[in-house]
Amino acid sequence: MRKISSVACAVAAVTLTMTVPVAAQRSATGPIEIPLRVEDGRLLVTAESTDGRTFDFVLGVGMPLLTESGAARLEDAGESLTLGGIPVAVDGAQTVPDAYLSGSAAVGVLGGATLNRFDVLIDAPNGRLLLKPAARAVRWDGVALSGPVRLQVFHDVLLRADVEFGGTLVGGLIDLARPEHQVGDALSPAVQDGAVGTFRVGYGSWSDAPAVIVDNRVFRGWDPEGTGFVFVGAALAHDCAIAISWYHAELRTCTR
């Protein structure tokens, strides 16, 4: 299955300079729990404006995006948006055609600029997103998670990991805005009937993971030699919890 991307991803304009996030503010309070739901494969959360209106966002961990209609709606949405009391970063968000989130009523993609001050637990099976200030170590009591998978953090937002896709170890950008994994042309033989047989991230392994082949200039920026690159989509979090920490530069998956 081949899909031609009609929109250049927001990371196209980002210079690939690796940085380490600033430590989050410490707090003695417990994690903030935010309702999370899955619709058509996307992870959705709801933010609230200062005038009391609510707006759905796709949960992503990359750059923030707004659809054209979403940006128009937010112009009249009050002074600010919050998610569980946390300010939502939309200033400077790239505006994309509504077709980017086809089939969704979400106004855009909530990105790492909102989440990177926290250790994050995405627990789709239990319908919750948990956020807590980064501590000395990543701990999520009562949740079975793997050991840490090391990440590279770019511009305090973008997260890169080594992944195994169709038996080949390649680079991958964690980009949960899309339901499926997106694959550059170099890995097209691994995708059959819209899925890849085996997909691994660290200690986690998935079978028949949904994937599409894209013709996207962003891939050439991350993979100039054309050896293979993947955008890791929300399918990573559909069936079990995953934990992400920008401060510790690590990802933990379920053990499967």
C-alpha cells in the first residue's frame, strides 16, 4: 500500500541538533490524570479554553500542529488553553490542511512542547494520560513496563530511537500523531497489505503493525543515505501503556 504525503511534516524545517531538555519543575503532588481515548486509531485528549469551551487534540509527542479550521476556531477561544490545568503550547504551531487529520474533529496535534516538562505515561487501554514532574528516576508504580530504551532528543521536543522494522534495524522518530507507522521507500518491501510482520522497539515486539509507505522529503532529512527510516505512530500505544521521559531521554514500553 502506497500513500503519498500531501503535507510536509513540521519537522522538515527543524535543524537536526540534539539537545537535552531542561529539568521539569519539582512537585510533591501526585501525577495529573487526564482522560484519554482512542478514535480511528488516534489518541485524543480534550483541552479547555479560558472561556470554558473544550477542544479535542490528537496526542502527539513531536511538533505542535493546528488544522486550518482548528486554527480559525482557536482564534476565538479565549486567552489560553489548558490540559488538566497545564498550559497547552500552540504558539508557533504549523498550520496544516484539515485533511492531515481526516475523519477527526480534533483542532490539531498537541506536541512535545506541552509535555516535555513531565514524565508521561500513555495508558490507552485504561483511558488515561498521566503526567508528573520528572524525578531522579522514572517510576510508574503498578504498571508493568520494560527497561529503558534510549532516546535522542532534538530541540527539547523531537524523539528519535533505534527500531527494528521487518527485521532491519533503522532509525525512527516517535510521532504518535498518526495512527499507523509511516515508512520511507527504502523499507517498502517490509510492508505487505498495509502492515509489517514484526516491529520492535527495545524490549517490545508487535506483530502485524499497521504501516503505510510515504513519499516525504522529511525522511531524507533524517535518513540522507536512504538506508531506511520510520515514523513510529500511535499503534505503539494502542494495546498497552508506554512511558516517555524527555528529561531522562528514555522510552519504556510494555513487555510483550
